[in-house]
Amino acid sequence: MDPAAMRSEQLRELSQREYPQVVALIASEPPPFNDAYGRVQAFYESLPWPRKDT
């Protein structure tokens, strides 16, 4: 697992392409893709990743 994985443009494009399928499953109005992706990316990168030098 890579803490910088969410920065991949390929992953972002795939996620954006699939976002309408996720939106269809949510009862309330979901946030725009860029807002949602930014929040998920910030959370993912904030996880307590093991240091690479250990």
C-alpha cells in the first residue's frame, strides 16, 4: 500500500468515471466529485502509514 496512491491521475480518472454509480446508491445529495475525492484523499493520506525507513 502506498500513502500517495490517491494522487495517481489514473486512479482519479477511474474514480471519476465510476462516481455516478456510487451517486446512484446514496439517498441524499452527494458532494461533487472533486469535493468527495479530496476528502477521501485527505483521509487516506492521514492514516498512520508505516515509515518506509523501518
